[in-house]
Amino acid sequence: MRKNAPIEPVQAVTRYIAQSKLRPGERLPAERELAPLLGLSRGNLRQALAELEANGEVQRHVGRGTYLSRPTRRSSPLEPLKIASLTNPVELMAARLIIEPQTAALAAVYGSAQDFSRIMAALQQMEGEKILSRTQAQAESFHRAIAAASHNRLLQALTDILFDIRTAMHGRPAAPFNMAEDIQRMYAEHAAIAQAIVKRSAPEAERRMRLHLESLQRQTESFAA
């Protein structure tokens, strides 16, 4: 199983791509030039490029160099990276507050038993977790499962984009965390959302999701101030 490159080198390369305004099909600087420019070792740069190639964001050709991938008919995999370079965690939370509460309400109305099982399975993964990074990853799966349960493909796509942007922001602190306390709080808030959805209470699902996101928003704004 291939290991991911450290997030810092990947983030350095993706930000360089976004800020340099390279167009699809254009060549990145040679590794010997790009590594010192980004403050990376050649080894870390190669790992980062391999990760981006695996994600379809760049193409590497032996003897020719690394090129920015051309967009597909669906969407460019670099769009979240470009957006992440232009926005910040505070704006991201504001967008989530607009979209996710109503998505939770729709999940309560239109979700199937199978959808609810996926939501509860994601919640169960969070229970008893003691490592914050894992809790955050499991929370992301939880929120994506709710979006899928809404059976609104546009809202699901928007949720995916928001979390892809959050992933692209990795390494940019969003808020301080008190490990044990915040892990417990995150689980309790997610459990309340899940219970409301499974009970098919759209108003309560909307309210619980809003309370959860407002809590995250306060932390984010306090840290950014």
C-alpha cells in the first residue's frame, strides 16, 4: 500500500501551482529548481509530486518533466486547491453554515435505512477515539454520509467541494483544540445530529447541525482574530 507524502510538501507544491497561475498542460520547473524554491528536499518534492500524480493533478514523464494535468469534462481536480489559496477557514465555516444545516434536514426527510446505517457507522467510528486527527477524518465521513442521505446530488457535490477545500487547507490552523475535551464535544454534537436524522425530525436535525457548526465557527473566528 502506497504511503501518502507528508502534507507539508504536498501543500507547498499545490500552493505554488495555484499562485503561479500555471495552465493545464504547462510544465512545472525542474525538480532541482523547484525544491529550493519551495524549501523542500528533492526526496520530499518527489514524494509530493508522486502523490499529486496519483490524484490526477499532475503528469510526470521521464526525461521530460512534470506537467499540470488537463481538466476533464467533469471538473479540474485542482479547483479546490485554487479556491483554498484564495479563501480562509473563516469563510469556509460561513459557507458550511449556509449549506449543511438544510442538508441535514433533507437527510432526515429523504434518507433511507441504508443511508442511516452509514451515518451511524461513521458516528460509531468516532466513539472512544482519542486521536484528534482521526476524529476529524471520521467527522468528515459523517458529514459526507449526511449529504449523500439528502438524495440531492447538487448538495452532495457542494459538500464534497467544501471538504476538499478543507483538506487543501490542511496545515493552515483553523482553531485551537483541547484534545480530550474537544474530542468528547465533537462526538456528542455529532451524536445529537445523527439521532435527529434517524428520528426523521428535520427541524431538529437542522438545529443540531447549526449548533455544531456555530460552535466550530466561534472557535475558528476566535483563533483568526
